[in-house]
Amino acid sequence: MVISQRDTYRTRLIISAVALLDAYTQPLTAAQVAHLLRRTTFGPTPEQIKSLTGQTAAQVVAKLLVNQPTPAPPLDLKTSKAFTDQPFDMTNQGTYQAYIKMWWGNLMLNQPASLLEKMTLFWSNHFVTNDSTVNDCRYMYQYNTLLRQNALGNFKAFTIAITQDPAMLRFLNGNQNVVGTANENYGRELQELFTIGRNGGYTEADVRAAAKVLTGWVDTGYRDATNAAIGSSFKAARHDTTDKTFSAAYQNTVIKGRSSATAGLDELNDLLDMILRNVETPRNICRKLYRWFVNSDIPDTVETNFIQPLADLFRKNNFEIKPVLTALFQSQHFFDASLPGAVIKSPTDLVIGTFRFWGLQAPDQTQSITAFYQIGNYINARVKEEQQDLLNPPTVFGWTAYYQTGYYQQWINSTTLGLRGFFGDSLTTNALKLNGKPVIDVLTYVKTLSDPSDAAKLVNDLTGQLLAVPLDQMQKDFLTDTILLNSIPRYEWTSEWNDYVKTPTDAAKKQAVQMKLTAFLQYIFRMAEYQVV
């Protein structure tokens, strides 16, 4: 009988159920560091793997959670001036919105070893708005800023802030929610998607009651060509001042109606306190974090012995996000040997992770704004065509790979698989030049490996760094003899490499090794193992 990897994974979970959330305390190997950084950032650099190997998970996670400075806003390519704090510009709206996406892509590319950018993307898939609906780039920039400011903070405070965010008010019609004609969109999604989830037991009457609590909020400055100020405010005259009664799912809570200038915020605070008391709310958030960072498969053992304790920790820490992430990323379970390779790379993971590994960085936009946007534009174009348009998830549920049956498999179809392959081809053929030079300098990289003159060791080292999934010996032999060497004897590679090293300016000797390495990388980039993380 053949036992699948998933069956082995489930068996291991049953045996070690009690220890799932216990801290993993051993020094991390290079492979474990790479796994941790692939999941928490948009891919490690070889230097990061080397510098962090031997540290404990607690030490590395502490670095990942260090607060980061607020990035400078995007600049107009033509004027080199900020535009997000200016009156609405109808003529340049589309261009400016694209600049914001390019700017964000470059922040991901240039990130240090930090969770911030990956968490900002997570929250953009959780508290969803999109630019095609909002249609004011200043709103979307403020929304992105709000996400990154709260990404590692307090969930309750975050939810209160996102409820008042002008982009969210526009996207889910909170600005149309008025006493007497309550709009239920945000009140529904607040419960179904943003907090308690579909298993929380809330009712349609709860949706209507929540909508009444949320009446009175409006966005300000929308598409205003004369005023740079944007934001939101509460209009007491538009607010439903009656008491709001909720179902048994919320212990029949009554939120007292108010009529003061602070009524909106006071009742919103009561609403969030009520929702957070439901035991399903922390579970729902922890499940979403698990699916994003660990695995879409949540068997009963994980639900009972990982999700539930994590949810208890979330509640115990007053819904602070950092303690949950700390426990998750330094847990025994996170470093289970079956988990590397369990997630198909998102387009951002694929494109930005590949660039980061090969050392591409976007220049400071104040020093070289043309090169800055050239790189950002390429990132934005690739992730968009591979169906992860930044700041523009297709529905309020987010990107399909994070909620549809099959989860990450949704990233792969007959179109996107080809596009992923073409992306790798453009790098290996050096057809793509960013910032004036090819992205990949394969010869310089290979010289950093343990013994490039030994074809088998070269393949072992390179696949160990590039692939999340360890290969068996048969696969390594195939890659060595058939893909890298094209069936020539291994000793000939040793001679070719040593000849090149002795006379690196000899064009023929350089080409002899470079062509083989280029073909090898092109094959690696198209392997199924390169598509997972």
C-alpha cells in the first residue's frame, strides 16, 4: 500500500497533537530558515539564509516582527513630487493608481527580513477593497497606509479604523447607510468575512441590527479636484438612535442607541466588543492566518490542537496580532517536515521572490525615479497577468486562491502556467534587463556554492537554495546528467569549469559553462517544485 505525503502528515499530527503549538527551540538549519522566510516574506536572499542559520525560531521571529518605518509616498514620474496629498486629478487618476501599485511592489522587493509587507498583503485580502470600485487613488493610498500601520497591531482597533476608512466606506456602501434606509453591505461583510465568519451563528436580523449601528458614517473629499483633504466623518443626523437587539449568537446583546456627536464611534466600539466575545471570531481569524501562511488543509487535529489554542492566545492577549504570529511561526507544527512545498506560490511570491533571490533591488525613487518605476512596472504587470492585481482583488472575498475550494490550486491554470514559464524564460535568456542589466548573473552566483567544479554538488546546492521541496537522488541525478550536462560525462564539466575559472575572460570557455547553467536554470524555473513554497 502506498502512503501519501498527506496521509503521513495526518498521522504525524495525530501522534504529536499535544505539541503542535509548543515552541520549536532547536537552532534552525538553512532549510528551516529558508522555509520560515519564504512563508513570512516574499522570499529570502542567500545572504539572509546564511546570516540567520543557527539562530532559534524565537530569535528570527523577533526580527521579523520589529516595527518598520513608514515608507515615503510614491512620487509622480514626471514631476518627482508626491501626489497622494494633492486634490483629485482626473487626468492622471489611472496613472497615479498604477504608480501606487508599482510603489508597493517595490516595497515588497526591497523589504528587510520583516513580516510587514506579507501581512499588509494578507490584510488587503481580508479587509478587501479594490481600486476599480473606489476609483480615487488617494483613497487607495490611504487604505494601504492604514493596512501597514495596523498590520501587526490590535485587531479590534484595526477593525474600528477600517470601518471608518474612506475606501471601505465607498467599497461596501457604508457612506450610503442612513437611518430609515440602512444599507446592509458592510454590516454583513463585517460579520461574514471580517470577524466572526460563516460559522458564527449570526442571523439576518443581526445583519440588519449591525447596519443600524453603523449608520451615519460618510467619506469626505471623494474625487474633489479643489481640496486635497480626504477622510471620513460621522453625521449624527444620519444615525439610527434606536436600541439595537441581537440574537442568541451574541447573547441577545442590546446596543443602546445614542444621539451624541460620538454616537457612531461609541456604538461601533460596543458592536466590536460584542462580536469579539463570540468564540468563533478568534478562530476565524486564526484559520485565515493559518491558510495564508501554513496550509489550506486544516484537519480536525490541527483545528483542535493548533487553531483553538491559537485563538485562545489571541483572546487572552486582548486581540493583539503579534503574539499570535509569534506563537505560529515558532511552533513545532510550523517546522513539520511535510509543510515545505504545501503552498503554491502566489504571483507576488513567484515574481518578487525570484527577483529577491537574485539580488534585484529597486533604487530610491528620489535618486532614480525612472529605474524605480521600470522595475515596479514590470512587477505589477507580471503579478497582474498571473491574476493577483495588487489593490484590486476580484471580489469582496479576496483572491480566489484564498477562499475557493482547492485554495492555492486556483493560481494555476492553462494561461497562468504558461505565463509563469515565460517569466522564468525571460530571466534565463537575459532578454529582460531591469535597471540597465540582466536580473540573473548565474556565473557569479554559482561561484558562491561549495564546489561548482563538481556537477553533482552544484546541483545539490542550487536546488537546495532554490526549491522548497527536497529532491530525491534520482531527481538530482536526472538534473545533473540530463539537464545540466546534456549527457556528457561529469568529469568534462569539472574540466570546463576549471578552464573557465583559470581564464574567465576567454569567451569560448565562459560560454561553455554559461550555456549549460542557463539551460539548467530555465528548466528549474519551469519545474513544479519551483511553483511551491
